[in-house]
Amino acid sequence: MSTETLITAARTLSAAVTPMRFATPITHTYNPLDYAWAPHEEYLRKFGAGKKKIIFVGMNPGPFGMVQIGVPFGEIAAARDWMGISAPVEKPAEETPARPIEGWECARSEVSGRRLWGLFAERFGTAEAFFTDHFVANYCPLAFFEGKRNVTPDKLPAAEQAPLLAACDAHLRALVEATGAEWVIGIGAWSELRAREACAGMAVQFGRVLHPSPASPAANRGWSEAATKQLTALGVWA
């Protein structure tokens, strides 16, 4: 598989969602596939090549992760030090002071990303070893803010969700087709649901792992162990 296929798919998704507008209470919408395109493209070029057995799919960018640096679940230390990504980040056209884009200078930790990439680093050692058979993507590329508060796409009105989900479904199908993935694993229940709907009829199996969010009491009790147990039960990991 050519990484150019993934890059084209990501550009197509970005072009589809950029003109979308979302009503109050959403005050700002960030598209990191625009202002943080350079590190996202670097991520695709470094780790998107070849056939993948498993695609992990998250919901949408977190405020201290992909929103900052364009890498899914982009805990900065993991992206910079483990993956070796360093391309510069620009600024969104409309930035809210409540959620500034600091790029690689962001000092806040993306806890979900720290947990996710921490598990993969512990199990596989190098990023290259992990990405041999695995890939990580976000279903929706946009982040939505009500002032400072993060709003997830499942909370948008149905009329606003419809065109967004259509674009995201098309991108996920393109990703599965391009990678030849055997499994799509939703990171959280909503991501699994979207994957099942988007990829219905495709020759792929579905599953889910607990979302690593610090807002989840279950994740806070030991996310790495819980996710490993779920993936082992599915037969995804030996």
C-alpha cells in the first residue's frame, strides 16, 4: 500500500469537513488536518505504509493531543520521542484564547494518549515494531469547543452530525481498504459503533477497548491491563 493513498484520503476528509459549520453552543471548531497537517503527513509517511492487521480508531482529537500536533492521541512526548515526529505546527484561522494552539510547546499531557502509546511501547518496544501490523486513526478529525469545554461529536445535533458522519465514514472505509485491515478496534463504544456502521459489508472484524480517558473510573483503575485483557479475549493479541 502506498502512503500516498492515505495522504489523499486524509486531504479529501479535511476538504470535506473544513466548510462545515456548527451552531451554538459550539464557539470554535479546530481542524488539525489543516493547521497541523505537516506532522500529520509525517505520521502517515513514517507509519502508514504496508498492510495492517489492526486499526485502532478513536473518536476525535483531544485538546492536548491531536489538536496540538496533528497526531492521533498525540501525547507530545510519545509523538516526539517514541515516533520521532517533529514537523512544525501552524495556527488555526480562528483560535480561541481558551484553547490556544501551542503545538510542540504544549506543556499539558494528553492522558489518553500517554496511556495508549505507553501500552504499545511497553508491548512492542519500538514504534516501528508496533506499526508493522497496527495503525491508529481518529474517526472524526475535528475538535469542537464550547468556550473552553471540549464537546465530542456524538453530542452534536443529528442534523449537524449527518454530513460529518458521512465524510468520516467514507474516510474510514478508504483507510480499511487501503491498509487491508483484518480488524477495526474502536477505542470506546461510540468509535466501535461508527466503525461497524461505516464498514458494514466489508471483510473486516470489529471490537473495542475501554477508552483510556481520565474521565473513566474504569480506565483509572488500570487501563493498560483492561485493554490487554480485552484484546486477548478478542484474539487480536496472543
